[in-house]
Amino acid sequence: MNPIRKKRLYLIGAMVAGIGVAAWLALNAFDENLMFFFSPTEVVAGKAPTGHPFRIGGLVANESVKRRPDGLTTAFDVTDNDKTVTVEYTGILPDLFREGQGIVALGQLNEGGIFVASEVLAKHDENYMPPEVAESLKTAHDNAVGNTQPQASIQ
Amino acid sequence: MNEFLAMGGYAAYVWPSYALAFILLVANIVAPMLQRKKTVTEIARKLRRARNEQK
Amino acid sequence: MNVFMRWFHKMGSPKYFYEVSGKMIPWFMWTFIITLVYGLYQGMIVSPPDYQQGESVRIMYIHVPAAWMSMFIYVVMAVSGLISLVWRIKMTEIFVISSATVGASFTFLALATGSLWGKPMWGTWWVWDARLTSELILLFLYLGIIALHSAIEDKRVAARAISILALVGVVNIPIIHYSVEWWNTLHQTSSVTMTGKKAMSTSMLIPLLVMSVSFKLYYGAVVLMRARAELLERDRNTRWVEEVVQEDTK
């Protein structure tokens, strides 16, 4: 390679590396803002912002979904298999919403420690399979573990 | 057939996805064809003019 | 110099490239159509509905290959940009701009189909999580490259400018890829990985992979078509282009 080309290559390499470092620093600085949601553990520990709405993400705990008497409000527990936060939401839930499913809710904690959500989104995991496979996996899992508590972790 | 078109109730989301994919795939084939044709016509016209001037 | 390098050198000659690519396009086109038909057959008819998403899972057979293409094409474009800047090869300069439109199309397709899947499944058309936002930035990078190229009259200068922009934006590619792991996002993590964890059933993996091969072949055809058109425009005052045009309009 002749010297001019070598110089150009180094210059471009330096430019890309410089931008990479700058991007890395910027992303590190904004790390918290890039987190889409807080886990129930973080919320219970008081790491979530107070005074303005934030998102909480976790799994809908089994047998925790209850309809309030008004028929529109749903209450359920969100868990990360460690801590649990109760969420209340009035409105239409997405198709994927069900017990054991990952969800992300936007809202605020009230004085009673209940998370009042204005929006509930379902989070899908990376698993794709036909219903029959899911059924046989579930049966095998239940037989092996002996419970039906969701074990999948939420990212 | 109707069942297939209904996509289990998700027809309004599945078919637009495929339609959009189809439109974009075709558009990206047609666009360079037209671009090339236009350039060829332009150059051909220029060449013809140059030849006529020589005469 | 090995065989590949010799071929690469030969392809640097515009006339040779124009002739050879003209012969390559039909091959790409036919293999694309065959794999597309097979992929659609697998994706629409053979593959089962998902245990949770039902039939809406079929959107994935467009969405995921399109998203892969959006990043793949960007990397090809950035590498062409690097070669153009260092070695000043005209053919790679042409590849940069020829990739931009088709890359932008795939990025838009990935975003739009993702949105169409997100509405029924997540419950929203759009969220500002790290994955969706970084993919949107990718679309803006493509559009910026197209706009910059058309704003500069001198095509050699334009090629250099967009090569630099393409290289600046390449930092976004690992961000898109790892966004779902570095930060928690609404978007799910990758189902298909090199480590071979099996998160997707084979019956769904087949149409996904077939479609992604099909899209790559499509890109091969389209980028060559675009490159030939750009080449004619840039070399319009040369002898070989005049010969090509005379041959074409006979």
C-alpha cells in the first residue's frame, strides 16, 4: 500500500474509532434514560423516579389478575420472581396480556404503593413455537417442576 | 380460503405487511430500469445530434 | 495477487463491470423469485401459527429478514465507502449510492411491519425504546446519504461525502444489534443467534431463513441494476458508454 493510501486509511480508522468512543460515552451518560422500564425490585427499592410517570416491566404473576367491581379496571401483580408490585389499569389490554406474560406498564405509584397505569403493553419474548409444542413443553415442565409459576426471566 | 384470508383475525395487520413488502420490492426493481432507460435515451439523442451536425 | 483480487481489479473497469453485471442480474433475479415463492409457501401455508401470537407471527417472515437486510446493506455500503475513500475506486463509489435506496426501503419495511405487528401484540404502534429508536436513526442515516448525494453536483465529491457519512453512521449498527441486550427494551431479544440457542421452532425457522436468503439475492440484483444505471450516467461522455448506447438503441 502506498503511503498516501495508508495515511487515508489511518485517518478514517481514527475517525471511526473517535466516533465510536464518543457514542460509547454518550450512551453511558444516558444509560438510565435508555432503559425502557424498571423492574419491580428496583421500584420496591425506590430506584424508580417519583413525581413523574415511569414504566415498570415484569411478568404478570399467576392467579393475580382480578377485575374491579366497575368491570373496566383490572388489577394484577407484576413480578420479577423476586419482588412484586400491584398494578391497576383501566382500559383495553393487548392480545398478548395473560398470566405469566411479560408486560410493561406506564404510570405512577399511589400512596398505597399500587402502581396506577395509564398504558399496559405486552412484551413478547424471543420464543416462537406452534401451540402443540408449547403445550407439550408446558406439560413436561409442570411434571418436572411440579408448579406452574412462570420461570422465564424478563430482560 | 376465507379462513386463510382472515389470518386468525390478524388480516388487517398481516396483509398490509405483505402488500407493503411487495410494493417496495417492485419499486426498487422498476426505479433503476427507468433510470437507465432515461439515461440511454438522453445519450442517444445527444449522439444523434452530434452525427447530424457532422453531416 | 490471488484470483479474487484479480477479479476485483477487473471489476474496477467500468466497461467490464457493465458487461459482467448485465449477465449476473438475471441469475440473481431468478434465484430471488424461486426462493421468494418457496419462502412464501413455507411462511404462509406450511408454517404453523404461534402459540401466543397466532397468525400474526407471519409478519415476522417479512419483518426479521428486512431488518437483517437493513443492517447488512449498511455494512456493505460502509465497506464500499471505506474502499472508495482509501483507494478512490470509482466502482465502489457507485456501490455506496446504489445501496442507499434499497437499504432505506428495507429499513422502512422493517419499521412498518414491526409497527403492524406491535399494534395487536404489544398494544402500541410505536415506543421509544432503544431498539426501535436506533433502527429509526438508521433510516435517517440512509435518507441523509440519499439527500447529500443529490445535493452535491460533482458526483465524485458527492461519493466522497456520502462515504464519510456512511462510515460515521456505522457506529449505529452494533448499537442496533446489541440494544436489546444492553438496555431493557420492549422489543424482544434475538431468536436466531450464532450460539445456537433454540428459541424458534424449525417449522418457523425455515421460512425465516429462506426469506432472508431471498432478500439477499434480491439485493444482489437490485444493487447491480442501480449501479449500471449510475455508471452510464457518470460515464456518459466516454467512448464505451456511447458504444453501449448505440448497441442498445439499434
